[in-house]
Amino acid sequence: MNTEPSFLATRTGKLILALLCSVAFLDFVDASIVNVALPSIRRALHFSVQDLQWVPSAYLLTYGGFMLLGGRAADLIGRRRVLVAGTVMIGVSSLIGGLAQSSGLMIGARLAQGAGAAMMLPAALSILTTTFKEGKDRNTALGVWGGVGGLASAAGVLLGGLLTDGPGWRWVFFVNPVAVVLVLVAIFRMIEPDPPRTRLENFDLIGAVLATGGLLALVYSLVEAPLVGWGRVRTIGGLAAALVLLVAFVVNESRQKNPLAPLSIFRINGLGFADVTQLIAFAGLIAMFFFLTLYMQNVLGYTPIQTGLAYLPLCFAVGIAAGVASQALTRVGTRPMIVVGALISAGGMYWLSRIPVQGSYLSDLLPGLLIISIGFGPVFVAVATAANAGVPADKAGLAASLLNASQQVGAALGLAIFSALATSRTNGLLAHHAGVHTALTSGFQRALLAGSAFLLAAAVLGLKATNTRGEPATEEPSANAPVASVTPSAVTQ
């Protein structure tokens, strides 16, 4: 029985958790805050319609592509060092984005932002799981993290609308450097310095190139597929290249003395199923944010600010549900929480898939959003705990990056598949002379129904997950410190 006093109950513990959640908030907001500013950015920087989608997608590309490398770098180089480096990169690239006078520079700034986030997030997550030991403290911390993730994703939409309609779209980027300065001051004051690191010997450079190249090719191909077509040589070739690179990465890791990602980590019970469940569940969740945003603005005529406000009940409900789930986890266990939570979320998504052309927020949107939030809060916490349990301390960043890479690939996969379904349905109806709003709504309905099916699949996968109650476990001694976690960022592309 764990008799150690609760570090989270101390003032220092609460401040550290607040800092780490602030880091997460910064990353999650950056994924969604630009979306409502896109029309203004297009006019100011003369983007073409096709190239404009790369303002949000460039962030997703490097965020997912560099996640594995960022997580392993945190393990090998030092978590605070990598966290600081990523935070600085976010601040500098945001400043460049705000000052950009061309579309190329804007896309470059977004690519750099995503790479910075890929360094920040695994480092912050592994610091969290190092600081708060397995059991009640960690469950509570993950519950707070889950609530912040849900709040940040929709808060980005609201903040983007307020800033774009107020001081202008450039302030969507200028707020980041200010936040970064505050975060850096807190990091240096509150996070213990990393121990001196010996010179990296036999670093797996080949593995780093193969993993990063494979993930970049995969995410890029998925992002581009709805635009160029699934059957085009460009899409098939990109996906094939990603497969070849990732297979080569696995072969390389099995032969390396000091691999970038030791394959032994997948022998840990629960980690593999947690990753796959995260991927499938987020593919479904992204459908809701993306297509409901389009529905509210293009069919119901909501302004950007009204659209952001529409998501606030979901954000707060996710936070409450995640907090309740974190306290109940030691009694219920992760497997029932994942299964039941995903089933509830699937029901909420099905409700939303029945949105009418003449829709009402109170009757057609709000009930579905609240049902999804009740289910997804527990899923966030349970998947995080299942992925953390039994991970050696020196592989914390790696496990965090694997889970978060699953999230980003799931986001790209969901957008690619569901966009194709929605576009096909809409174009088919328009060809038969249906009204624009009718055709759009029908396409959104089909995409949301497919999202509900993905959440059902996540519930089935949850049945195979290892059941853990997040209780303190006997761990092998390690020279380092932590374990991994997951981010519930709903990337509102």
C-alpha cells in the first residue's frame, strides 16, 4: 500500500501541474486558433484556395512527423532541455508567422510551429508522469490535463474569432511570444534542471531519419489525399513510400545496438492497444470538430465567435467528466472506462449525424456535444493511464510520443477519409440539382455517421486493452525518471 504523502496536495505540486497544463494549452490552441482567421490570412497574403489548407495542415504535418524524434530526444538529451528548445521554437516561429508578408513564409512558420510542439509535448508529458507517481496523484493530474485539452481545442476557435474580429489576424500569432516568455520563466524557476548528460554515442541517426521521413510521408499523403484524389499516383506513391520507410525503420531498430525506439517497448501490456485505440478514436472525434464547424458557419450562418462559443459547453463538460473519471479509475479500471466512454461518444456522434438543414443549436447540436463530452472525458484519462502503466522510466518520452503520434495520424486519417465521404455525397447531390445547403448538410451527416462508426470500433478495441486501475506498481530501478501520457487535444482542423 502506498503511504507516501501526496505531492499534488502541496503548493509546489499544484504549481507544476498548472505550468505543464499551460504548456499543453499552448500546443493545443495552436492547432485550432488559425482556422477562423483563414479567410483574412488568404486575403492579406494572397493564398490560392488550394494552398490555404496548408496553414492548418503544415502544423499537423510536422507535429505528427517529428513527434517520435521529439519524444526520444527528451529521454536521451533531457526533458527540460527539450521542453525549453521546443518552447523557444514556438515563440520565434509564431513571431515570424505574425510578421509574414508572403504565403511561403507563413507556411514555413507553421511547419516550424509544429516541430516545436512535437518537442514540447512529449517532454511535458513525461515530466508530468515523473513528478506525479502512479496512483491517485497521476490519475488526478491526467484528469486535469484532459480537461485542459478539451478546453484549449475549442478555446482556440473562440480566441481566433475574437482576435481576428478585434486587433486583426496577425494577433493570432503575436499572442504566442508573450505566452512563451511567461512559460519559460516558470520552467526555469519550477522544473528541476536535467542531470549532466554524457556524450551521445552510437546515436541511431538512420532510425531517426527513417522514422521521421516515414511519418512525414504518411501524414502528408493523408492530408493531400482529399485534394488530389485517393486513386492518383501521387497519393498511392506517398502512402507506399511511407510504408517502405516505416518498415525499414522497424527492421533497422531490430538490428541496432542503441535503437531510437527499442521495439521491446511494445511488449508492455496495454501500450500497443492504447496507441491504436487513440488513433481510431481521434479519427472519429476530428470528424465532429471539422464538420460541425463547417455546418455551423456554412449552413446555419454562425459567425466565427458564435462557432467558438458553441463548443464551450463541450469543453467544460469534458473537463468535468475527465476529473470524475480520474477519481473513479482506481475502482473501475481502464478497460471498462474506455469501452463505455467510447460507446457513449459514438451515441453522441450518431445524434449529431442527424443534423437538419434548418438546425437548432439547443435541440440538434447541444445534446450531442454533451453526450460526446461525457464519454470522451473518461476515454482521455483511461487511455493515458493504460499507456503509462509499466513503462520504464527511461522510455517515458518515447511512450508519450508514440501515443501522441497515434493521435496526430488519427487526426489526418479521419480528415482524409471523412472529407472524401462528405465531398462525394455533396457533389453527387449538387449534380442532381439539390440545394447547396441540402447537399452540404447531407455530406456532413455522412461524415459524422462514419465518425460514429470509428468510435464504435474504438470501443471494440478497448475490450482488448489491459485493465489497470492506475495503482502504484513495482518498478525496476532506473537512473532517469518518468513514464508517458497522452494528449486529448481535439485538433480542430
